[in-house]
Amino acid sequence: MPERGVPEQYLTGYAQLLADVSSTGRRLTRAELEARRVLGEQAADAGHGLRALVSAHLAATRAAWPDTPGSADSALGAMQQVVDAFAEGYERAQRLAVRQEEAARREFIDDLLYGRSDLGRLAERAERFGLRLSHAHAVAVAQGPAAYDEGSPVPRQVERAMISRFGDRSILLTTKAGRMLCVAPGDQDEVLTYFAKQAYAATDGGHVAIGRAQPGAGGVVQSYEEALNTLELAERLDLEDPLLRAADLLVYPVLTRDRQAMADLVVDALGPLTTARGGAQPLLDTLTAYFDCGCVATEAARRLSLSVRALTYRLERIHQLTGANPGDPAHRYMLQTAVIGARLLDWPARKL
């Protein structure tokens, strides 16, 4: 009799096979082994546990043993071959199921982040992965010194930390284009902050950007794109903060919304710096450091490894060339906006 809970179909012909092999001492044929593998695959697809299935084979062996001709060694050898082939088929089905699940998950993630699927259908699929797209969601994107995929040690380390802290809360952790992503409900900022902390530690000093919480199925796409744009912005502006929030940097997209107007401002306000000895870049770096430290000359000089006198000379030279005084509040906003625009537009390296 098979083990309780295990259908007899997975033991079909086993007792007869055991008797035949043990009496002759032969090994199972390829066809017989493949038949056992197929039964193993079917059992895995039906959701039966491997432990119960192996136990059923052992119980069937014990039940058949008194009537099994041949030596004990032959009977045990036959049982070993059968169980090994059965387990191989079971594992083969399991691996296929895992690959299919991974493929479905990756397809869902691609559709979610690119908005390529029908939103209603996307929302239905999302519930399978723990997301309720009727709610607002925010996306955090972590970028490190290397590219990561879901099998890499770093994402797995971050995932273990997240699961240990938050369990199966409605969180989606994945990778995309070499970056790590965390999608979380918009009202659970502590999840994204903790993700940022873990990602920063795991990547040994990467950057993490968090998009704003956006409602609906399309909200994930919007938040993801905001996070990506924030990372790009941080790279252009050399922002050093490890955690960047799109909501804190909204002024920059506003400044570049009219690209031509910003380009005109950069050329008109800073174009004369190109006539300086050494070009515009050293003087542009001076303005950047001066504005970044709140127009404190001593701190700007320290950041640039200059003496205060040398810094003051550069500021005076900028005044002479542009007609705008960096120390004058009336001129400061225009110059600072132009400097930001130059960094965003990669001027003077790129011609405007």
C-alpha cells in the first residue's frame, strides 16, 4: 500500500519492476528509468512532497520484500535506481517551475516599470507578487559601483535584510539594468529608507534615489522614472548625499524644462569665462564651490585647495569678465542659476 496521501499511480509497476530486477540482477533500462523520471515530474506538478514520495517507495519496498526473489543487494540496488530516477524527474519539474516563475516575474516587472501592459490586467497580475496597484507606490533605485542581477550576492544580501525586518509586507525587490529596486506602498517611507540604508552598506557607498509616491498602476512607472532622473541629476551635479529624494530636487527639472532658455542663460551669463586663461572650467568650478558652501570664501577656498587670496582673485576675475559680482545678492541668483544650468547641460564640455 502506498504512503497515506500519495496516489498509487506514482508507484505503478514498481513492485513488479523490483521483483524482476532483483531476481535477474540486471540494471534498469533507459526506458524504465525515464518512465520513473516522468512519474517524478508528474508528482511534482501535482504538488506532492518529495519526502512523502520517497517514503511511499520505501514502504512499497518493505511490503514487496517477502515476495521479492533474488538477493537483498539486488533488491536494494533496484530500489536505489528507481528512487534516484524518480527524484531526478521531480527535481527537473521543480527547476522548470522555478524558471517559469522567474520568467513570469521578470515579464511582470518589465511591464510594470515600462507601462507596456493593460493597466487592469497589470493590476491583476500584481496581486500575485504582493502589490495592490490601486494604492499609491514609491520606487527606490540603488546604483552601486557594479551592475547587479537578482542572482548576485549584493541584492540577495539586501533582500535578506528587508525580509528579516519587514517580512512579507507588500514590497517588491528586484533588479533592472544593473540597479537594485524596491517598490513599496507610498505610506511606508520607512521601508524605502531602510532599503536605502542596506543598499548603501552592501554596495560600499552607492547612491539611492527615491521617487515620489504616485497613485494607480501607472504610478510605479512615474516614481521609477523620477528615481532614475534623480540619479542622473546627482551624477551631473556631483551630489554627494547617498540618499536623494526626487521631492527635494524638483527645482532642477523646473530649471531645465525650457532647455533653450537655460542654454541662452548659460551662454549669456557665463560665456565670457571662456576667454580666461585656462578656459572657463576653473572659474566655473570656483563659482560652484562658492555657491555650494553658502558663499563663504574660506570654506570655498578649502574645498578648492586654494588660498583665500587666490579665491578672491578668481571671484574678481569673474566679475570683470561677466559684469556680474558673485558677492552681490542682486547678481548672485542669476549667476547661481546659470552655474546650475551649466552643470545640467554639461557646459563648457558640450557646446550649446
